[in-house]
Amino acid sequence: MGTEDLRRWLRQVRFALRPEAKGAALSRRSMWFDVLLAVLLTVVALVVASRYPGDGPVQVSRGGYGVPMPPVPPAPPRPPAPGVEEPASQPWVLVVLSALPLAARRRFPLTVFAVVVGAALGIGDDASWINVLTCVIGTYSAVIHSRYRAGAMTGLVVAAVLAGVAFRSTQPVLPGWSSPGVVLLVAGVLAGVVRFGRRRLAAGRDRFAALERAHEEATRRAVEEERARIAAELHDVVTHNVSVMVIQAGAARKVMDVAPERSKEALLAVEAGGRAAMAELRHVMGLLAASDTGRPDSPADGLEPQPGLGQLDALIDRVRAAGTPVGVAVSLPAEPLPPGVDLTAYRVVQEALTNTLKHAPGAEAVVTVGWSGDRLEIEVRDSGAVRDGVPADGNGRGLIGLRERLAVYGGELTAGPTLAGGFRIRAEVPWRTA
């Protein structure tokens, strides 16, 4: 046997000798049941030992098996010698020790097993059926409840051998001189089968509980991801259109008295922005309703498809109407973009232009969309604020949402100020799945 085999064997031995983890604490009902059982068995053992001594599964027959013994007339009683007390007919202490320790059979199974079996062996030829029963209960408890599996099995084998040797000259109910040992071995094997079944049942429950926890965790993550997706969609839809509407309404208020026609154009732009926002909101809410009912909404419901780079011109027109000049250069591959990538690219441009409207009043913006190999490249750059105004406060949620969108498709986002004082947002995302 090589060194590696020896080490593996030693590890298996250590694992077999290692005690198992402590189980749950005993309930009061279990403790009271053990106490009542032990008291009952003790009373029965005392009654049997006092009234029916030796009347049990073992009956003394010194002649051996199959050889009939001639009847022997009873010897006349002899008076005790002077000064010598007559010994008691039954070892009462051993009778009590053969049953009463079972009150602690679940807390100290190996100790109780050793005491009960030892007491039964000490009783010897006067053992009765109740002593065998208590030994069987002690054996079962040792195998079932002991944390030391190897110790329990070793004690079982030793007890069976000792029982066979102690009662080798008796005539048992079961055939064979080792029938007391056979009884203990059978009880131990049955207890081992029950313990194995319990462990398998517990392992199955643990696996089921683990699967339930994993399912609940997956459901929780899916709900959180869905909420984040809905929040990102609503942010993109509401922020852009409301920002455009606020700017146009402010412009209309300023020129309402001096230039009514320009005020009218600004209000028309506000109306158009509101209609666009409502259309996209209906789309998002329609998707949520479709996921609840399990069927998509029909075109008759008035829902529009998800926006993409094909709707980029309408987005640019709304931004220009809000007073921000926008230059556009778009170059797309001949193959159609995947819907998710198309929507993500549109949201990048929308968020970048919305930030320009909010944080850089009067700035000029340039939108560039191109591709290189299997990566789509989007860049939006502005020149910085040129009009007086208070920049809107932002919490960065828009850029965080864009990074999350791009990460879904393996894309990246970089954003930061330029040397000329403006701001640039650049995104790259793979557009070809294969």
C-alpha cells in the first residue's frame, strides 16, 4: 500500500471516529417518556425477578443441546452454617441497573448501553425476558442516538460476543448457543437501518430547503432586476421629455408678450413632448400588463414599439426645438441591430442630450454613431454652457442606468469633461451576437 493510499485510509478512519454534530435539544415530552419507560421496565423487572426467577428466554440446561437430562430429585434444603447469612435469591441491584438507566438513553446512549448490558450479563442464569428486552432497547438507543458511530458498532459487537459466551451453557428459545448475541445484533442492525433512513430523510429535507431558499433568492433577484429595469425605463422616458417640456414652457413664458408666434411654437413643442412621453409611458405600462397576463398587447391597444436609432431624428428635432443645436453623424452596419442593442444605443443618446439640456444651457451638441468590427460606437459631446442659468441638480442615476444597460450586452460607458470645457459621453457595445 502506497503512501497516498495509507493517507486516504487514515482520513477515512478519522472520519469514522469523528463524532457527529450535536442534534436538537430533547423536548420535555421525550425526556418524560424515557423516564416513565425506565420506571415501568424497572418495576416489571423487579416483579419478574421476585416471583418468577429465571423464567425467561434462557433456562439452565447444563447438559448441552440434544442430550436429554435425567430428572434429578430436588436436594433437601440445608440449613445455613452458623454465623453465615443466606445470600439473597436475586441480585436486586443488577436488576435495577438493567432497566432504570434507560431514563437517560437519549442523552448518554453508549453509557446506558454499557450499564444495561453489563447488568444483564451479571445477572447470568437468572436473566429473564425483561432483561433481554431492556438490552434490546439499550442497543437500539446506542445505535440510533449516539454521536460516536464507530463506538456504538464496536460496543454492539463486543456485547453480542459477551452475551454468547456468558450464556453458552444455557438452552435459549432461539436456536444456537449464540442466540443472545444474535438478538443484540439483530436489534443493532435494525437500529442502523432506521438511522440510515432518518439520515437520508433529513438530507432530503435539507436539499429541499436549500432548493426552496435558492428559488426564493432567484425570485427576489429577478424582482429586483425587474424593478431596476422599470425604474431605468421610466427615468429615461420621463426625464428627457419633461426636461424638454420645462425648457419649452420657460421659453414660451418669456416671449409670450413680445413674440406670441414664438410662444405658440414653444407651447406646440411642449404638447408634442407630452404626447411623446405619454406614448412611451403607455408602452412601458403595456409591457408590464403583458407580463402579468401572459400575452402581449395587440397593436389595437395604441402601443408603439420600443424606440431605437430609427427614431433618432424625432429625438433630435425635439432637442433642437428646445434651443440646443445638435449635429448628427450616423453610420450603421448593413445588418439590422438586435432590438436590445438598438434600444440601448437610443437611450445613450437620449440621456446624453437630456444632460446637455439640463446642465449646459445654450451648448451645442454633436451626436456621432458609428461601428468598427462587431462593436457599435456612440459618442455625444457638448460645448459647455454658454447661457446664464442655474444647472439642474443630478444624482447620477441616468449614467448608472446606462452603465447597467450596456453591461447586459457586454458594453462599456465612459463619461467626463473635455479639455474645452464641455462634456462627453462615449459608449461601446457589441452588436453582433455570433
